[in-house]
Amino acid sequence: MDIIPVLNRFVSDIFEAAGDFHEDLSRFDFLETRLKDSANSFLTVILGQILEDADDFLRNAPHRNEHYDIQRKRERTLISSVGDIHFRRTQYRSREDGTYHCLLDERICLPDDEHFTETAETQILQDAAECSYRAAAERISNGSQTVTKTAVMNKIHRIVEELPLDTPAEKKRCEYLYIEADEDHIHRQEAGKKVKDGCILGKLVYVFEGRETVCKGRNSLINPVYFGGRYAGPEENARLWDRIQEYILKNYDQRSLKCIYISGDGAPWIKAGTDRIAKSMFVADRFHLMKYINAAARQMLDDCDEVKGKIYKNIWKDRPGKIRKLFKRMRKSAPNLKPVDECETFLANNWEAVQRAFHAPGVIGCSAEGHVSHLYSDRMSSRPMAWSETGADRMCRLRCFVRTNGKQKVIDLVKARRKEAMRPLAATGTDGVEISLNSVRKRYTKARLETAAYAEALHAELSSTLTRKHISIALHKALY
């Protein structure tokens, strides 16, 4: 790799930009932008040369000489986080089955239809999880190629659905685990921009060990792990809960675990979790209970607070019979019977779960409504936008993954997808093409020695040039 000509151009740009800045010191913003562009351009050239060097190593490898014949050189351009990378690599023909391969692409796990580096794709997913597809496309468009919002959408749609769950070295021990679940109603999109009736249900489930106080009036979850997606239908819903059960079995000691509380609004898909999660019990979400009670009590006008107090008192004392008599009297004077019926139905269908919310040992409040708002609604349903089923499902999964693992781990999703895309090539034997580490060391050691003398001379030139600049500036101040 001949770095000296590239470095010469980069250093010349630095000197030229510095000279322009010294002529007009008010243009520091222009200097910063110019040097950033020069550095990015320098990096794209270096990255391209490193890839071409790797292609040379593969071409000269003994295993390649035995199994692959050289056909031609092919050019390729990749969009990276610093700009467009242009490089040439060798195409080969297998002597065994006559198939064609670009060994460099296969070794760095780069599918034929891929236009982005792993880092650039990671940046796209990170940005798309927080802002619109168009904004994510604009942020990565720093080269000559244009990135469209459709390209960003395709990246979201191709995210792997699930990564294998890690097995920790040691399982955690705790008496109670908490699972909270809720859903977001996401606007459905048909072909083009036509929206039809109905919504996509984005399910959110998270497992945690309890709450801790951060400051006055603010708590945080202890070791939360988020699971989400569309999971439409009974079979998919069972798969969601089975994955959660797998996570619990891998991470927690079952002997020390007394109970797992599943909290929610009483939707059938949430209650179904008790059939799939061992040692689990359903607990009614007191937030939704409060909404039902408030809506029903408001029908009593002047007696609203009194009615609420009676309902809570009878719930606390476990008196379902008195609750039924109270609702019977409310119906005689309520102007709107719907909230009264809904409240009574909720209590009748979830009476045991409501009792656990008030009396079961270890039960804490449920914050699922707030989590749905921050995790899903903030990106997918609080603005006038519509989603396809695939897009909504993958965005739910992506935001859950980021919340659990952090943005830096999105690269794992990218690598997993590319590995899956390259799986059909695993049987071609390209993994056997090894680079001789000794030859690599010798070649790069020689290049470093050749560059060392140039680097010393460049250092002296930079020092003297900067010294002259400082002297000229000092003289200018002294004279004027």
C-alpha cells in the first residue's frame, strides 16, 4: 500500500486550508468543514487501498492457486460512514463446479447486492430508530452516491427477527420477577399512501427484577430486557412468550424464584402468558383499573368522589357482591351506561388479578403505558404516519433491541443478517482460503520502513512551517 502520495495530497490540503484561514481568521467554521472533508476523502482512499491489498493476499494464497482460476478484475463502490469507497477486486472461477466467486467479498461477508459497509448500515439503523427514513438517508449521504428513504426502509425490513439468547456464566437469584406488557396501535398502510381501517398491534413485553429510586419522584427498572414485535395470531403470540420463558430459564435460578408477576390491562394475549411462563400469575394493571373506575364514577356527577371511594373500599375488602349491587344502583341514574358496563366487566373478568394488585406479596405498580409511549408511540404512532406490517414489526424489534442492548450493539444485527445472506456460499470452500500472516507482516513492515523516513521529513516540515506561521503572526501584531 503506497500511502505517501495520498498523504501528500492530504497534507497539501491542510496547508492550503490553514493558509486561507490565516488570511481571514473569522472563517474558522470554513476551516473545520474543509479539513473534515479532506480527512474523510483521505480515509476513503486508504480504506480502498487496504481492501485491494487484501484482495492481493487472497490471490497469492496457495489454496486459491489450487482451487480457483482468475477471471477478471471487477470494480465496486461501497457507501461508508466517511464517504464512498472505490476499490477493485478479483473474480474467480471454481475448478470444482465452475461457479464464480469474489473471494474478498465472501471473506468480509459482503453480499453481491450490498451497497453499504457494516458501519454505515449500523448508522442507518441507529438513525432510523430515532427519526424518519428520509432524515436517516440524509445523515448517511456524505459521498457522491444518493441514499434514498426507500433504501433505509429496505434495511429496516431486512433486520433479523431474533438473535440467539446469550447464556450467562452464572444464573441470577431473586425471589420475584416482573413482566409488564401492553400494545401500541399503529396506523396500517396499504400500497402507496392509502390507509385502510384498522391498526397494527405492536406488542411490548419487558422483564425486570424490580425498581430502584433514582431521585425524588423518579424510579428506574432493575436489569430490564425488552421483547417486542407484531406477533399476530395465537401461534406467534405463543412464540413470543416461549422466547421470554427461554430467557428466564437461561438467566435466573428457578429454585430461588417464588413467583413471576405478569401485569397488564387484561388483554387475552397478555393473559396467555401465564400458560407459557412457569410460576407466573396475572396481576391487573392499576392504571387501567383507575381509568375504568374514573370513567364510571364520572357518570354520577355530584357523587363522583363518593362512588370512587366506595368502589375502592369494596375492592380492598374483597366484596364482589357489594360491587355488583353498587353498579346496579349506578345504572339507574347514569346518563351513559357504557363506562359503567365496561368497568363492571373489567372487574368481573379480572377480580382475582385485581386482588393480587392490592394484596399479593412483592407486587409493584405497572408502568407499561409509559413504556409503550416512549418506546413505540414516540416513533410510530404519535405522528401522522402509516406503516406496513413488516416495517412496524421490524421497527418494534429494533427499538426493543436498542433499549435492551444499547446503540453500539446494533452492529450485531447487521453482522447476523449478512452472515445469513452469505450462508449459501459456506459450502464453496472459500473459508479455506487463508492469508499467510508472515507475508502480510513482511509486506507491511517494509511499507512502514519506507514511510518512516517520509514521516520524519514531514514532521520537520510541519514544525518549520508552523514556526514560520507563528513568527509571521507575531510580527504582524507587533507592527500593526
